[in-house]
Amino acid sequence: MPTLNPQVVSLGGLTPTYGAAVANTKIPCGERTFLHVKNTAGSPMTVTLTATGQVRGSVVADTQVTVPATSGEKLIGPITADLFAGAVDGLCAVTYSSTTSVTAAALRI
């Protein structure tokens, strides 16, 4: 599973680089880490962040975000370790219901 490393937003500005979404990917967790997804396909698609956290012993549900069709964009986050860090690698697992005409960038502010 590839890792999408966050691009750091600075005072000088950032022009994010977007790459084609990969069905299964991982993102480093962080209080200031976000995932920006763009969908230019003719159908909406869903991004799922796999939750690993617990609240009072109950497992937290995965986060699912629907990105609208055609010119849809969603900024998702923050992707915090307490909710999303995998036990083995500390990374957040991300899946896309479709990757056709979908691009993504991890951002850290």
C-alpha cells in the first residue's frame, strides 16, 4: 500500500501537487494533517478512513466522506493518531470507492 506524504503549507504559500488516487493508500497521522480529494468523474465516490480508535472501550466507526461528481472536492481531517493510527505502522489507511478521475493530496498546515 503506497504512502501519501503530506505537503506542508507555509507562509510563502503552497501550490499542492495532486496525484491519481490509488484504491488503497496510507497517510501519516497528525493533528494538522488533511486529505484533499477532487472528483471529476460523472458519479459521486466515497473516501473511507479506517478508524482504529476507541472511546470508553467502544470502537470508533470508520469515517466515510462522499465526494460529489463532476467538480466535487472535499477537504477531510484532521487525520489524528488517536482515531486513525494503525497498530503496526501508525499510518491511517484510506480507501476510495472509485479512482477513475479522482486525484488527492495530503496536506499539513
